Amino acid sequence: MSEHVSEQVLGDIPHLSGYSEAELDQAFAAISREVEASSAALSTSEAVEAFRLQWLGRKQGRLKAISDAWLKSAPVEAKKLIGQRFNTLKAEIEQRLERAGTSTGTSALDAEALASEKIDITLPGTRRRLGAEHPLIKTQNELLAIFARMGYSVSIGPEVETDYYNFESLNFPPGHPARDTQDTLVIANQDRKPLRDRLLMRTHTSPVQIRTMEQQPPPLRIVIPGKVHRNDAADATHSPMFHQLEGLCVDTNITFADLKGTLDHAMKELYGSSDRTRFFPSFFPFTEPSADVQISCPFCGGSGCRKCKHSGWIELLGCGMVDPSVFEFVRLKQPAYDPKKISGFAFGMGIDRITMMKYGITDISLMFSGDLRFLEQFA
Amino acid sequence: MKILSSWLREYIPGLTATDRQLADDLTLRGIAVEGVFDLGANGPLFEMDITTNRVDAMNHYGIAREAAIIYGLKLVPLSASLNELSSRAEAERSEAAVEGPAFPVNIEEPTLCGRFTARVLRNVKIQPSTGIVAERFRLLEQKPISNAVDATNYCTLAIGQPTHVFDLDKLVGGIIVRRARKGEKLRTLDGIERTLDPEDLVVADEKRPHGIAGVMGGWDSMITAETKNVLIEAAWFDTITVRLSSKRHLLHTDASHRFERGADFNAPPVASALVSRILLEAGGHQAGPLTDVLISEAEARTAKRPAIAFSLGEVKRILGPTEDPEGITAATAETILTGLGCALAKDGHGSSPHKPGPAPSLDPSRAVSIESAEMSTSDSQSYNVTLPSWRLDLEREIDLVEEIARVYGYNRFRNTLPAFAGAVVELPHAEKESSVRRTLLALGWTEAISSTFCAAADAALFAPQPNSAVPMGNPLSEEAGMLRPSLLPGMLSMLALNLNRDVEDAALFEMGTVFGGGPERVDERPALAIGAAGHALTESDVTFYDVKGTIEELLGEFSSRSFYFDNLQLPAWLHPGRSARATLDGATVAWFGQLHPAEAERRKLKQTVLVGEIYLDRLYKQKLRQPVVRELSRFQPVRRDFSLLFPNSTTWAAIEDKLRALDIPELRSFAPKEILRDAKSIPAGHFSLLLGVVFQSQERTLREEELQQFSRAIIAVMESIGGKLRV
Ligand SMILES: [Zn+2]
């Protein structure tokens, strides 16, 4: 403890006239007044410490001295009454000390000690290294959540597919020019098999549409995330490996207007309620009518910027009503898909592209490089 | 594809829309104008992207046809006569010369060649193109060659029908359309000598082939400056034969592009006339009548294919409501289909074709002008529709539904949301996958995605089973020759990339598919790889124990408690002394540890690299652990430390086994608090272990005698495996 504050010389022990409650109360009231008087000027931390030592000092504190003296001579039956009153008085003194301590900050002792412990709070905090989720996975989960809220379950399928599921059942007949649009990576040594059984890297997630419909009768609402491959040359926006999210909705009375409404709603969830969509005729062998969907540029709100090539619009999706021929292929295994009784729509989008747009990634290959300087930005 | 607005306007004299408006309106109908380039006084050039199914619109006339439908305008009809563009005198001269024998054409393969027209022009003058042909070629940046060759290219640009011009004097006898003979040779116009396949369809004379049908003509009969007499071919070939020949000879030409998508069966006479008119501008005359060999079976499959049933009800069923409450009326549907060139007969009204009134405009801003005397009002009106010869892509009712939606305008349909009563079902492993990912991220591992393919050497090294890797038939590169049997080749490449770029602290993970089996059957399994180097996980260099800790956390996510670590049958890529496998119910679920130094050296990795591969399919067989709360003890735990000395051969696993075997319920937990080797105070061949033990009872405060008894038991079993209490 402190050495520079000396304990005060003890005052006289007040005389106790008797041990009745009234006499005790009178005697304690006198001490209480004395406490009050000596606590009048507790404005500095030195004064507070002096007051504390004067009354509560362990060896020569006045309170201890008085209680020792009074209790020693008191009859047994009065000791309890005296003890209670000393406790009350002690609490009173401690309360005064506490109040004084609050008003002067803390004691000089503590303040000085704490001042010496001062640190530079402007130095950076200690940060535990967090793992970063891959941006593609972030986007994919965001999209899955949007469609889950709209009633879409998740379906997945193999990355190595047969020609039948990747092409034929999706209305790309053998030898059809539409196959030229999807340059395919094939598994070796397939020549001896019939064309429909030959294995290849799926070029889109659409085969999972067929596989799921073969397993499940309508009504059906699924989204299909997955990795796909094409035999394409790599550049800043193209990679032979990329990721799609496909959707399929089949029921009685599903219309093109439903397709429009569904995608418009999903895009508003993704990019905000002010986002707009517009649809253009397109061609996919497995949908008819087919459409390309543009969204109003989320960066400029449609007024035109560099990202939308000053058009105000960005092309983001392909979609269409499921072609009756596709249902005919499915019907071979699941008769409920009668195109005269049911209808449906399908849509697809590039998760990579949406991710690149969202985070301003200009080179797709960065996402597949494992480069931590890139990945750590997503922690 | 480049399209001149001025050329389009020649076919639609009534067109008043601005070029910008025209571009927008075409684009909204799926005839996409990607760019509009100003050519000054010559009007703009449209850069167009026509979808692969719309071969009919891959030329000026086809696009003009679309514009005419949009604006309800009349299209200038095409002529199969030679009179157009020529002066009256020339016309008379050519018509007069038509006397004489027809040029002989024999189609030996009527299923592959449905129509073949041949026209002989004599005394033509081969010279550079002039006039409108030269002008339009200049604007379109089309390389001019000679008036004869340019005429055929002009014809393709104008109406999309490929044609060919032969030097007549190089031909021996008439034309024979036949299959190539085995080993037959043909030098094509690109100068390449080709060996033909018996599957190739060729246009031959009596001696030899002069062209691969629908793909490219022959060198020996090409037009030269000396050519005097020509034979003009305009034909219709089957889509598949052209496509196969084009693929076989790696010859993708303007002609093959159009034929393989389905040309207009009725176009050859028109095309022949157009080419002839251009060529005759420079002189010459037609000799003999036009030869037009037409296979009626082919015509019945194309230009005269049977009418199809179409009902307005299907339009509503598939397309749904429009913004305009009236929706798509019978009149609208009729206008669109007739505009496209269909002939409509109302079902149940006999076979008399529907005669459309003056075509109403489909421009929404002028939609009020729709009125027709024969307007049908019934929602379920049905028709028999005869399809236009130039739209072989139209075959079924749904094709007509699409055309109606397309021409009407997609954006005029409402946005509705379908009702749904089903439930959302999660994938069986979705929760497990996200749990694993969450744990890894929390432990400081960063997620990466690497290539699906790897080099053959890596496949051999990392495949869990020998000879189970799957080779690619047309790999992207030599390094990508195999489907990855493991995620580790990708992981090591990614680590190397970081280390080579001075990112020395790396902790990566990848969750992806690995492949096994073989070309007959490919198995796909989900896997997880982790890889770390440097100070990525703690303040010091990553160790075996950091990786083991992560593996333990991951396994701890799952319900099974029967995980076991050993170092049996370690794979070749792991350091034999600093690696382990984790097993579950006897099956390996993970390999992990330090990358074998030889392997690290081969990959020029100077740093110590820790890797691991986890077979998620095996792990996912376990349920996720469901926490069950143990009641908290009200009684003080008592901690005791034992300082022990062991020979180096004693493993922690042995110590652990012994302590568990004691089966003291009050032994709440124990852990190695400190292990010292090679210190001065420790005898050689030994290590010291500070074993921390916690005792606690659920029922009462432990008595000192009990604690002493437990301690004695612990010391006794430690001594039984070579331990010695240090004093
Ligand atoms: Zn913008």
C-alpha cells in the first residue's frame, strides 16, 4: 500500500453512558456526525485516502479503536446491538468513500498505476485469420435461398454424362447443328458404344432436368446448381469450367407469363425491387418459346454505364417453356409428363458471371487459381 | 452477319421506320441487331446475331420479311424470271435463246438431293463486278472476285440460297449427283486435294466429281478469266449429308452453314435467275431452258409438307395472360401466321384457305388499326396451317405458338407467379456439407476451386485405387489429360502458385467431385482436400498436429465416436513418419500429413507442405452429431498433474488406452500438458510428459483418500507401460 500517506493520530475514544438501545443510538449518532464532519472536504484523492485511513485503517483506524474499546467492556447481551450499529456505521463510511471516489475519478494510486499501463489504442487489433468462403459458393447459396423461398428444391446430377442425357433427350438430335454451340469434352475410348451411351463432360446442368423428371412426377419445382465443362478457349470471361444454376417448374397450366413473373421476381430479390427485366426471343433446343432475359443494369439503374456498355441493360439468363419433345423423352420413363396435360418452364444462368458482376471480378480464371491474394478478399 | 439497311428497304418500299427503330423492333422479335454502324450516306450497317434455327433470316430478304410482318407492310416478291434488271432488248435476246436442248441432270441419290436446277449461259464475260454488286460488297467488306463468283455470293447475301457456277467447258457431259466412289479425289476451290468418302454426296460430270454437294465446288471447273460458257447450279440438299461432309472434311462454308440448317426448297429457280441476271449484265445469253429436276418425295417433306393443326386454346395454355386484357385474339394470331407465310384453313370450315384482309400492323403503338372482316372471336378456334417452304424449323403446333409470342412481343405478356402446393426438399447431404464448410472456415481455411482435370502422372500417384483414373478423349491440354481421381493435384498446384508469388502462409481447402472407374463407367464421389504451408493457421509453421486438429474437428461434427487414427498403408505421396490415416468403422475416411519430401522437391516446393484428403462420401454416411446436454456437476473439480518420464517408443495412444481402461467414472478428463524431448534434464531415448488430470464427481465432493487412490492407480498403469514418476 501507499507509503506517503501517514495514518492520523487517534482521537479520543468517546464515552459510552449505557447499553440501552436509546443510549447506544445517541452515542453512534455522535460518531456519525464526526464522520460527516471529517468527510466535508473529500475533493482530492489524497483527502479521500486520508479519510479512509482515519476511519477504516486496519491497525489504527478510529472505527476499529472505538469498537474494540466498546465491545471489550460491553455485557454479552449488548454486544450484538453494538455490532449491528458498527456495521451500519461502516457501511455509511464506505458509502461516503465510494461517493468521494466517484467524484474524484479514482484514487491517486490507481490512476497512476493505470496511467503507466497505457497502450497505443491506434495500433491494429489482433485478428485471427478467418477462412474465406469461395465467392462462387456465396453467390450460389444466395441464389438457392431465393429460389427456396419460391418453393424450389435443390437437385443435382453427375458431371460426367451420357450423350443421351446431355443432348438427345434435350432435343439435340444426333448430327444437329445446335450441338455445334456446345463444344464438348469427351471421355476417351467411347467409340464402341452406341452414341446415346457415350460419356462426356456435361456441357450444361440441363440433363438434371431429365434425370429429376424421370424420378419424380409433376408438380415439380427444382433448381440445379453445378459444374459444367466445354471445350472452349479460355479468356478473361470464358473458362472451360464454369458453373450454372438451372431451374425447372412443371405443373398443369404453367405459362410463359409465369416464367416471366418468376424470373422478374427472382431478379428483384437478387438485385433489389427496382430491378426490371425484359425478354427477347432466343433459341434453345429444349425450350419453346425460348428467351434471353436482360435485367436493368444494377450498377447504374439503367441510365447507362461502362458495365452495361451504356445500354442500361445486362443479359443474364436464358429460359423458355419446356419443349414438348423433352416431355416426350421423359414420358418413356415417367408417363405423367404428357405435354398435352402439363406444361413447364426452365431457366439457366451462369453463377460465375453473376459472381463476377457482383464483385467486379474481371478475369474468370482468378476464381479457379487458388490465389490467396484474390480469395482472402472474401473473408 | 452484316446487313445493309438500304438493301432491306429495297425489299420493303413502304418502310418508314427509322433505322434505330427498325433495329430495336427486329431485336425484340429475336432477330437481334447487336450493333448499328453508320456508313454515312449509304445508311447504316446492322451487325446481326441470328440464332441457329433461323437460317431463313440469315440474308437480307429474310430479315426484310420479318420487318414487313412487324409493320404490316408488303414485301417485293422475288422473281424467277431473267427479265428484271436487264434491259428489254437483252431480255428478248435471252428469252429467244432459250430454244435448244435442256442440260442433262441426273440425281442418283434422290433422298439426299431433293432438287437440282441447272442453267447454261454462253458467251459470258468474266470481269470485275460493277454497279450495285460492287457497291454493296464494298459496304459489307465482302471481297470481290469476279462477276460470276460475286453473283453467287450476292445471291446468298440477298436470299440465302447457295449457288455454284461451273466453267461449262471443263465439264464432260451432264451433271450427275451421286455418292463419291471409294478413294475418289477432288481438289476443292480452296486448293486442297481431298480424298472423298463414299458417304460424301458429290456433284459430278460423267468423268469425275466437281464439288462436294452443298459444301464447296471443285478447283478444276472453277471460273477463270478465260471462261466463256458457264453452268449455274442452284439445288436443295439434305441437311444431314451436308453436315456430315462438312464435318468430315473440316470445311465449314457459307453454303454448308445454310444447307445443314435447312434451305428453302422453292428457292433454287429464284436464285438461279438472280445469279443469271447479274452475270448477263456483262453480256452473254441463256442456252436451252432451265433444267429443274425435282424429287416429289423431297418436296412432300419440305415445301409441300402436310398442314398442321393449330388452336388458339394452345396459345393461351402455353403463353398465359397478356398486359392487354383482350389477349391474343384469333385476328392477331391469323395476322401473324399469314404474315409469316402460312396459309390458314379454319378447322371444320372445309379446306378453303383463309384469305387475310389487308395485313394489320403488329406495332403495339399502332395496334388500334387491327380490324378484319373475318376476325374470329372464339377462344378455341382451331386451324389447319400450311407452312412456308422457307421455314423448315416450323413443324409442330408449339412452333406456331412460339412464333405468335415472338412476333406479338414477349414483353407484352404479364408477369404472373404460379401457385404451388409442394414442399421444399433439401439435398440429403446439404446440411453436412455446409457444416463441414463452416468448420473449415472458422478454423481459418480458405475455400478454393481448382481444375477438374489433372496430368496422367498425378492421376497415377494420387488415385486411391490403382488403374482407376479416367482419360479424356480430347483433353484441353496434356496437363489436363485425366479426370482428377483426387483433389490433391489441384491443391498442390494452388499451393505452389501461392508460394511462388510470395504468399508464404496458405491454408486452402476445396470441396469437389473426384472421379474413378474407367471409360465404361465413371464413378463420382464428393471429396475434400486441405493443404497448408507457413504460418497460415498459428503463429508458427504449420505442423502435422494443426492438420490433425482440423481433421478431428471435422470428424467431431459427426455422430460416430469410433474414429481411429493409425499410420498403416500410407500412400506414396505422404511423409512416412509424419502422416496418418483416419478410419471409421474400418474404412479409411482421410489421409493427411506432410507431403513426401521427394514429392515436394519434384514440385519445387521448398517449404514444408501439409496436405490431407477426406472422403466425404464415407463421412456423410454418418449423421451429424446432435448435442445432448450433460448435467453440470455442483461439486468442485480437482486438478492433479503427473510429471512422468517415458521411453520414446511409448505413444500417447498407449497412454490414453491405459487411462481409459482404468474406467474411473470420476476421471473427467486428461490431456498431455507438456512434452519435452532432447532436454538436458531428460535421459537419452526418453521424453517427459506432464499429464494433467481432472477428477470430478456428479454426486459429491471427492475425499482426499479417494483422490490418492486414483492417483496411485494412474501411476501404476503408467509404470506398466514404461513410465516413471519424476520427483
Ligand atoms: Zn449500367
